Amino acid sequence: MTWNACPVCRGITVQIAWNTQELDLQRKLDAELKKLSSEIGQREAERFGLVEADYKKKIEDAQKANEDLRRKLEQGSQQLHGEVLELELEHALAASFHHDQIEEVKKGQRGADVIHTVRTSNGEVCGKIIWEAKRAENWSDKWLTKLKDDQQEAQADFAVLVTTAMPKGVTEPLAMVGDVWLVSPHLVRPVAETLRVGLIEINKLRLVNTGRGEKMELLFNYLSSPTFAQKVRTVLESVEAMRHDLEAEKRAMQRIWAKRQGQIERVTNTMATVVGDINAIAHDAIPELDSIDQLALPASTEVDA
């Protein structure tokens, strides 16, 4: 019996052939799956790369928009702070000088922030002061150039820059740089008072000394000089020192008064106790002691600070 004639052998042969074919099919299937997986992975990687690039672009755009918004907010905040200082300046001048004309220069118009026209009680114009308010951390020389141009255009006698940032080398709250007064915000009123009085005096000289412009020119030059600025600065410093000393003296006197009041109250209470003890011992044998409490000092009233 031959191999092919044997049923068992033929079965084995068929089985081997089937297994071989199945193995080939499995290999082909694995190869196709691997190829397909590679293609899918590549396509997914490309798609993921596009998605990642899209998200990165959105994040960069969001960061840029956030930075632009932050700058706008900071700029808006600085503008708001400047506008607040301008309003405070305008209100301070209007509240202090009822006879004067205080004009606000609207946003977008040329000129300083406030035009201060000095007038007497009967409405006579004596001169003009322009005010510019700057609330910033760093000084800019452009402020002086602009304010000088505004002064010339407004034909003002004095130009005052109220600023929170002084030029390099200026450490005092009041200074004159290039015919422009530089003033810290808390000195606006005394400086305005001083310049206002000067303009009124110049106007008086103008009326009295018609044709005698030499005295007016001398007075004006004096009011615009560093010497006058130094004298005003000295007066302001002296007033501040006196105010500080007065507050210290008031606090010291209040402590002394409180101490004396306590001592008087202790003496009064002690005497009242002694009288009570004597009356208890004497059993009303000393009627004169009944009115001794009238000798007690009246209760002191608290002195206003």
C-alpha cells in the first residue's frame, strides 16, 4: 500500500497542507494588520499633530490677547489715576477760590488740564495760572515742553505742574524748573494762594502805577525767581514743623491733664472716706462734718483735644 493510498497518510497530508495554508494566511493577515496599523498610526499621528498645532495656535492667541488686555487695563488704570488727580485739582481750586474762574480743559482739546483765572471780589481779572496734573511713577521732560507751549497759547502768567514724580535730582515737594512750578499734590492750595496773591498785587501796581511798568516787572521777576521759590518752601516747611510741634504739645498736655485729674479724684475720694469714718465714730456729734463734702472739688470736665 502506497503513502497516498493510505487514508491516514492522506489525512495527515491534508492536515499539514491545511496548517501550512492557514499559517500563510495568518502571516499575510498579520502583515496586513501591521501595515494597516502603521498606516492608521501615521494618519493618527498626522491628525494629532494638526490638532496639537491648532491648540498651540489657540493658546498663543489667547496669551497674546491676555497680554494686550493687561496692557490696556494698565494704560486705562494710569489714565484713570491721572483723571482722578485732575478732578481733585479742579475741585480743590474751585472750593478754595470762589471768586476765581476755574475752567477744565476737556479731553482731546489742546491745553493744560485746568485754566485758573484769578479775579478780585468785584470780578476784576488779575491774571491767569494754568495747571497740569501728572500722576506717574517716572518723570518725563516732555511734560515741561508741553506745559510751556500751553502757557504761551493761553497767555498765562504762571504754569504749575502738579506731579507725583519729580525730575532727577529734585527731592523737595516744591521746585521751579524752566519757569515752571513743580508741586506735589498736597501743596496745591498754599502754592495757589501764594501765586494768586502775587497776581493781585501786580494788578494793583498796574492800576496805581499806570505807565510805570518797571515796578511790576520787578515784582513779576521776583515771583518767578528761585529766591521766591525758596522763601515759599521755607514758609511751608516752617508751617509743617509748627503743626507737628503743636500736635506733640497737645498730646503731652492731655497726658498731664489726665494725670492731674486722677490725683484730684484720689484726694477727693480719700477725704470723703475720712469724713465717713469720723461720722461713724462720732455718731453725729460733729454736725459740722455733714457739710464738709461741699468742700470737694467739682468734677473736672474733659478738655477738648
